[in-house]
Amino acid sequence: SSARRFDSAKVFRVKPQNEKQVNFMRNLATVIQPIDFWYPDSALQIVNQMEVDFLVSADQTENVEALLKDNNIHYEILFQNLQEDIDKQLDNKRN
Amino acid sequence: STCKHSYTKYNNWPQIYSWITRIARKNPELVSRIKIGNTFENRPIYLLKIGKQRDAKKAIFVDCGIHAREWISPAFCQWFVKEAIRTYGKDSSMKNILDNMNFYIVPLVNIDGYVWSWTQDRFWRKNRSNASSNACVGVDLNRNFDVLWGTVDASKNPCEEVYCGSSPESEPETKAVTTFIHSHLSSIKAYLTIHSYSQMVLFPYGYTYDKVPNYNTLNGLAKGAAKAIASLYGKKYKYGASASTIYPSSGCSDDWAYEQGIKYSFTFELRDKGKYGFLLPESEIKETCQEIMLAVKFLANYILNQT
């Protein structure tokens, strides 16, 4: 089978500022799928003021951004197009 | 593999496999290869025993690559073995360490997952066990150890990234590690497990906020390790007990090792803090391994002199 690709997939970083935002983030994983938590390992481990990094597939990034904005949760995007960064990780000559 | 093994590049499993074979064959006086089990997909799991004394009373166990996508972890284990051999005759500190204690290095625990992360899904975390009746594949090996298994943050859902398996040590990769450690428990004084990312030096407990009896000692050692790391390139590593420094978790290997009586048990979370995450570029492999090498040597000297 062909390898999974991550074109236009994004990695978000948020830092919940209160319990309401913590709960929102915990629920996000049940509303939007798939979400792959890079840090912490799962949504259950999210606590207030923790930097949370998570991967969202390309087809869900607009939804996630909209939900974060609607809930006034500040976010940054660590990876805009994950596939490009995957391709950059290894020395191009060797690839 | 048609590609050449390199310590400053990420190597795939065929490259690592042939490297394990080669390094043991070329350095028989210092290195021996031991098969400790097979993976779910029946790949051999190897351990490299590094040290001059065959019957040394002290040993440090190091495992790498429990989580498949954390590629810098097995890169470090390969680097460590290379540096140990290279500096044995040149660095009096390394010579003293290897003359008086052994290292048991598992270069790659989760081989099946690692292969999958190279070929099918770069961000695969678990192993490739499909023993559950569910369609979802894989167990988080770092939730599969028999220490308050299946509680705290572990999931019983096979589709979750932190699925802890059907029972403690249900996975052959976990069993291979625990069986070897059990059979060498009298000599193993320290356990180190290498992960990424987030730049931390952690110690038990993870499954409770309670402090371990030797908390002050472990905290001091973690602080010293972090200081050693920072001395080279200025990278700041946080340190502390797992539960309070990151988050509570259960079924983790460092807690398990501690509960077996290995009172110097540490988890290293290598570079970086999110800029690259699991995609740490190859250009940072060397620096990352060099700084962690200092920390491991710092801990090894303590174990050698104090335990």
C-alpha cells in the first residue's frame, strides 16, 4: 500500500488559559477526527497553561481554526504543510 | 539496504540491523550482540552489551525507540555505541566506565513501528500488534509495562494512541525488555529510556504525584544531567519527577524499572521543544547526541562511584 501523505496537514500549538479552554481542547478530539496529539500524548493530559501540540489532517484544518477562533483560543501553526517538512527532514541527496 | 549507515543521518531498520551485526563483529573485545526476543512481526530484537569486563557487577540498561516516530532516539543509541568504542582508548573517563561496568543498549525496541514510520506513516507511534479484535492496530509500548497498568492516562481503546494493550506485558517487545532486565537485575543499577521531544530529564514516579524515597538524589542527578547537557550548546532541559513535570501516566517503563529495584531510573526527552517536533532535522543529530552523551556519562560516573 502507498504511504500516508500529509499534504496541507497542519500542526497547531495552543496554550489553554483557563479550565473552559482546557475542556474545549479535551472535547476537540472527540469532535474532530483524526487529531494526533504530539504533546501531551493524549487529550486527557491537557491542563491549564500547558502548551499543546496537535496534528490535524488537511480536510479538518479549517474546522479546527474556526472552532479555535470561535472560542477565543489563541493558536499558532507550527507546521503549515507537514508533508513539506517531512520531505525536508532527510538529506535531499540521500532521498 | 543500498544506503550506507551514517551516525549523522537517520537510518532505516535494514541499515540499523546490519550496523548492529557489523559493530559487534568488528569490536568483539568491547561489544557483544544478544538477541532478547522478537517483535510482533517476528523481527529479532537485539541488545548490544558494551564493556570490558564480562562479569562486571554493575550495568546500565539503555533502550531507544519505544515510540516509533521518535527517530532521534535510536539515532542516539547508535551514537552512544560508536562514541563508547571510539573513545575507549582515548578518554580516561570512558575507559574507567567501560572497564568497570557494562552498558546494555537496545538500539531499537519498537522495530515494527519504526519500519512502519519509514514506509507507511511517518507519525506512527505504537507497535504493529493487531491481536485485538478491533480493526485498530498497535499498542503504546510505554503504557504496556506492569506498573499500575491500565490506569491513570492509559486507554483500553485499541484505536487510541495511548492504548495500553490487552494485559500488562502483552506485547512481545515489552516482554523482551522486561525478561532481560529481570534476568540481570542484580547487576543493573540504572535504567535509561530515550524518547523525544520536549527536552526533559525525568524520573519516577509517573503514576502518582508521590515522591520516590530517593527523590532528592534523583532530582540532584537529573539537575546535574541537565547542567551537563546545557554545558555544550546551551540547550535547556527541564528536569523533575514525571507526574509533576509533564503529566501523570501509568504503565511506563521508567516507573516499572524503578519498582523492580533499579533505583536510578530516568527518561530523556531529547530535542526539540516543538519547532521540529518529531521532524528534528538530520543536521541536529550530532549536537543532540553529543549533549546527551555528556549526561549519560555524568550518570554513569555517579553510578560507578556511589552505588
